[in-house]
Amino acid sequence: HARGRPPRCSASLPTMAARWLSATVLLLAPSHGVDSYMPQTTAVHRGTPRPRRMVDVMGATVAGSTPNAVESEAAPRGNAITDRHVETFVINLPKDTGRLEKVTNELSSQGLNHFTTEGVAVAGKDLPKAELRRRATAMARVFATPGMIGCYLSHVECWRRTLAATDPNARADARADAAAGEAPGASGRYSLIFEDDVVLQPDFRKRAAAAVAELEADPEVGPTWDVLMLGALGCVHPEGKHGLNRINSFISGGGRRARRVTERIYVPRRPYGCHAYLLSHRGAAKLMARASLANWHVDGVAWGIRDLNLYCVAPLLAHQAFVDPSTLGATMRGLEARIPRVIVDEYTKVDLQWTFNEPIIKLGPLPVTMTIGRCLGAIIAGYLLSALTHSRRLLVGHTILTLVCCTLVRVLCRPAAASEGVRAAGCRTAPPVV
């Protein structure tokens, strides 16, 4: 269990029943995004940070100083994703120093020794009302939990910083840089974004490098890609083995026509998850222009934008460690905390307990959050009650209510953006780039 995954259970009767129930749970599975959403006021360092050459996360070095970055004493070289500098962000709760230590060890074990945490995360529950009105839609203020809003705005901050730190005209070919007399790594065209519960697969850098090389070498998609997902959830199986996730894709909308692009790259049907992805300058500009206002789960909204040129690696190079409850508003009390940790999706490694307690909507001003499990329970209870009472009116009413809730999810998945003036004001008030 060094990777933080729950142990697999034997094929006993309770386990088989749990897996059957988990398949039904996936009907309503929403975003499985990251759990970070408090203002980051400090960074945890491995050793004393020094203003010297900055160690690039992919093995290269660039001149400069990074007084607030996480840095190791000896960074491995080679196997760089590109020869350009990659700005890397990790979203992490300031109180979760244990999770920061885990993700630091996880990245360092793969030679990813430099990343930024300071000023990236946003605390949804601590946002002043005026700021909340400016940065979240009216629907989000009613139906999204503070954690969901904070999660969304944390990724928006990463998008904003990507625009500031990347160069859309940076050469993709290091040999062209050398021929022009320019040092590789002077500026990059994309950033790397992680969540603090990410688990990387062996040889992450080498395999990611090969995937990016294939993507950028393709004459059709190389110059125009926006997002490359290194880890994902939902309808992302490269062979189309999506199962009941197809229903979730239908409810949320934003599906794509899945197709293979290269040996390692394909277009996923309807992805979720923001735990590991590469974002290009072009993609950051598109997301800021289309989806800068928090509306629901960030992956449910952003990855549903159909004109976003989004691709995924196969096989996945990162998963989430579903060992801690989500801080998006998950409920882990009473019976809900006793749900078995059974893996329900072998490809994405999602487990039953984590999925069952993931929030979908907040019931307006009421202190009640409807999780996947609670929604599933309400739907089943309504239909059972209709059958037991032989009430056609109750059956029709419950069906209408279920359809209204599904429509609400579809509406919440629509992207919304602030005006240019508001976005500019947001950039002025956002935390400085570390």
C-alpha cells in the first residue's frame, strides 16, 4: 500500500454486493477534483531555499531565484518532457501539511523537484460576499459548496498564472532554439498542474515526455492543443469501456467524439478530474475567456467545453489517492463513514466510499449537502415508496423531481466568464506569482 491505495477485497458476497452498488453510484458521479481551497500563506520547504539556479521540474535548469518554492538538494537530470521550462503548480490546503509532505515525496521520487504552492489556493468559505459575487455565478452561490467554489477558483488562479508565465511563441523544437542561438528553457508554452492527492505511475517523466513529443509532432493537433490530461476520471477508457459512466456523461453534457490521435494520445469522451494535467498558453487563454467564473465542480465545467482542444494519455500516468475524504464538502459521518473502500473503476482506481460521499449540490441556504450516495438513496426511496403505495401521482412527481435535478446539473456544467474589466481587476487582486 505504498501508493496510498486501499487494499483489494476478496470476492466475498459482501464485496460483490458492494461492487454492484458502486456501479449504480457511478450513475451520478460528479467531478472528482482536488481538495485544496484555502489561501496558501506559506510553503513547506525541503531544506533551506536558496536564491540560485532554479531546478526545472522536468530536469532542465533556468536562471533565476525562487525563495518560496519547494526544492531538493540534488535534482535528477534527463528525461525532460521538453527542453523548455515548465511552470508547475500544486494546490494544497495550508492546514494539510501531511498531504503536502506526501505529494512532495511523490513528486520528488519521480524527479519533479520544483513546484509552487504559495498563493495558488483560494478559500471559498473565507471569500467576502462582494468577492464571491464577483468571482462566482448566482447558481454557484446557491447550489455549490464553499469547497467547490474554492476548488474552482484555485484552478482559475493556475490558469491565470499560466498566461503570465508562458509564451505562446516558444519554439517546440529545441534544435530550432539552438540554431537561433537561444537557450532552451528560457520560456515555456505550458504549465503542469497537480492536486495534492496525486499518485504518479512509474517512469512518469519518461512516459510523459514520450506522450508530449508525440502530441507536438502531430501536424494536425501539435500546434493547437490546449489541455493534455495525464490523469483523469469518468468516460476516459481508451477502448471505450465506459460502462455506466456513459449516463453521467449524458447528464452533464459536454461529451466528445472519442478518437485515437497517436499511439499514446487520444480524445476522451467525457473526462473528469483535475489531479494532473498540462495546460498550454492557448488553453489557459481559452479557459479564462470562457470559464473564469466558478459555477460547479471545475472539471465538470471546464472539461465540458467542446471547443477546448483536450487530449488524454493512454495509459493514464497519474491517479488520485482516494484515502482521505474530499474537502469539497464530503460527508463522512455515521453509516456513510462505514462504506467499504472497494475499487469500483479499475482503470481510474476510484473507490466506493470516496465516490459515495462526493458532494453534488448544496440545498441553497439549508445546511444540507446532497452527496452522490444521498441522491442515489433519495431516488431509490422515492420509487420504492411509489411502488409500495401504488401511487401514480407520487411516481410521476418523483420522476419529474429527478429530471429537474438532472437538468440542474446540466445547467451548472455550463461555463461562465467575467467581463474583461472584472478579469483585469481579479488579476490585480490575485496573489502574486511566486
